[in-house]
Amino acid sequence: MTTSASTANQETQPADGFIRLWGEMGTHWGVPRTMTQVHALLFIDGRPLNTDDIMARLSISRGNASMTLRTLVDWGMITRTHNPRDRKDYYAAEQDVWKLFATIARARKRREIEPLMGSLEQVLEQGADTTDADAKRQRAKIEEVLAFTRLFDAVAEQLLAAGPDALGTLSSGR
């Protein structure tokens, strides 16, 4: 159980600002605030925590914690291990920043970019036989968007595969 003195101390730690910031960023990405806050807590704390620890630290319900942890595990954002001594599951986030952002990028790619490309392809298939000049012009624009999205996807995948050194090389202009 957390004492009021240790709770007050926790509220002044840099971790609180990071958890709050990560939660706000998540809402801009379309990810529930609690999900990004749980991830931020596991990352910034740096050690495996069980559901009770997470619930107490973030003041969330068991149901919310359980659903959030299950989703983060499914997305590959955290790992789960079982401790037979206390019969609890413990959760940990990747601590390597490059791997962390690569995992986030791949998850977003899988959830956003790949479905977008599929949807653009479907839109193009629907009007493939048109002879209308306006429709042909519109199709050409959609084809441009699809081509750019595929190029962006390929470049992002190459960058992720190349590792952190490639990013450093790109940023230095070498």
C-alpha cells in the first residue's frame, strides 16, 4: 500500500510529466490515453510491474488495466511474464528507444498505412472501366496518392530495418 508521503513524492517525479505527456500524445494518435499512460509507466519505471502496481500508480480500475495490458501485449508494445512465486503476471516495456519507436512505427503501419493502401486499391478498382474525363483525372490523383503511400511505406520499412545508425547518418547529411 502506498503511503501519502510516498504518493506526494511520486507526484513530483519526472515520471509523472512523462506519463502525462505520453498520454496526451496517444490521444492525438487515436490511441486511448490509459493505454499510452500504461506504456509510459512501464517504459519510464524500467522494471516489470504487475497489474496491482499499475492500477495503484495510475489510479485505474482492474478491468481497464486488464484490457489495456492485453491490447499492449497483442500489439507487441509490452511483454508479459509470469512469476510463479506470487502467481502474478508482470509486464515490461522495451527499454531500447530505437526498438520502442520501431515497434510503434510498425504497429501504426499495420493499423493505418496498410489498410489505407488496400482501401485506395479498392477505390481504384471500382471505377476502373470509366471513360468519363473527370473520373479519369480523379483516378490519376488517387493513383498518385497510392504511389506516394507505397513509396513512403517502403522507405519507412528500409529505415526501420537499417537500424539507429541509419537515422544518425540521414540526420547528419552524410
